[in-house]
Amino acid sequence: MAQGVLWARFRQDRWFQAGVGLVGLVVLAALLAPWLAPFDPITGDLRNAYLLGPGGRYLLGTDAQGRDVLSRVLYGARLSLSVGLISQAVAAALGVTLGLLSGYYGRWVDALVMRLADVTLAFPTLLLLIAVAAAVSPSLPMVFVVIGAVGWAGMARLVRSQVLVLKGSEYVLAARALGAPDKRVLLRHLLPNVRNQVIIATTLGIAGAIMAEAALSFVGLGAQPPTPSWGAMVADGRDLLRVAPWVSFAPGLAIGLAVLGFNLLGDGLREAFDPRRRES
């Protein structure tokens, strides 16, 4: 049923198709980077090819260290996609768990979880990310955990609101009346009914995670050199915009297309899963 709804929406929504296409390009770039990249992304070809313009052997030019920009953009897709997927897995695990418990049990559990969420959401996301990242040594695992830990609050509030509606449903009340334990009610009756909303929020969250990783790498708190990172590549080229704009333009365009793709994909999933939107 769900596959049929998604396919029907995909066939009639050009923006959904564009989102799937852009996300597909990012995934293919990440998976096939070792075969598509013409040079090593870290060492380049070591022939004094410093700041060469796009064209010839270097389709997107080279940077100040003589490294091929195209190769680094392709490998940067692997990092950005990994950060997006892993950080959102962390955010979903925390947010769904706390949201289910908060909405189902209410009272002090709900008050505690929601106050923690309020505190997290009270700070600007980027500033909170920078503050947390600056408190620990920069590394890729740290980036995964920090972005996921900061992003749990929105997911928890979304799941809680759905559970508050669903726990008064007849099938949930019947299950509890028959003596079903809380764990079974949560996992078998409530969790499947918030799955679609979680998928949509996670898809949209991947776009935000890619932006967050790029921002952290731009200020030096994300992936550390010489790891190919789109944000770090933009930072490397910021002082070269007048003489070599391609150094920043190529990774900046990659960030924009990846974020646009996941946003369009998330919007398409929202349209497909919401019956009220399908009828409009």
C-alpha cells in the first residue's frame, strides 16, 4: 500500500522526482567516488598543479595545494552523506524513544523530557553546535554525535504530539484493557503509527545535518585536514574568491544541491503520506 502511494506521488510530482534524482546523484557520487575520482583527493597528482582553472585534466580545477577539486568534491559526498545518515540515526533514536515515553506516560516524565527539549531548542542550533563541538576535540565521531544529540528535541516533540493523540485510540485502549504490557503497546501499537512522520522528519533532518557539518568544518570544528569536506573546501577558497573562485564554488554548489535534494525528497514524502494533502 505504502509503495503504491509513493509511486503514484512520484509519477505526478516533478519536484519529488527532482529530489529523488538529486539524492540519487549524491548517493552515487559517495558510493562510486573511488572509481569516479580522477586523482587522489588528499595528495593530488603532485605535478605543481596549483590553482589551475577548470578544464583539461582538471574538470573543476585545482586548489592551492594542487589537489583536484572534482576528486575532493566526490569524496566529500561520502563524508556529508555519512554525517547526515548517522547523525539523524542518533537523533531519531533519542527523539523517538524520549517522545514515546513522554507522550505515553505523561506527568513527571513528560515534564522532564519537554523541559530538556525546551532548553535544547532555546539556543540557536548553530551556536549550540559550535559550543558543544568546541568543548571536545574535533573528530568525525564527535561530529556525528554532536549533530545527532542537538537534533533530538524536534523529533521528540513531534513523536510526543502524535502519541498524545494515538494513546486515546480504541485499539490502544483495547490493548491496555486486555493487559498488554506497556512495552508491547509502545512498540507494536504506537511506534508503527508514528513511523511515517519519523521518516519525513529524518529525511528533512539529513539536509540540516549536511549544512551543520559544513558549518562546523568551515570554522575548523568538523572534519580535520586533509579529510575532504565540503565545508572545509569552501573555507579553503574563501581568500581566493577573486583569483580562483572555483575552489569554493564547486563544494558550495554540491552543498546546495544535496540540501535541496533532501528537502524536495522530504516534501514529496510528506505529500505522499498525508491523505489530506493527497486529496488537495
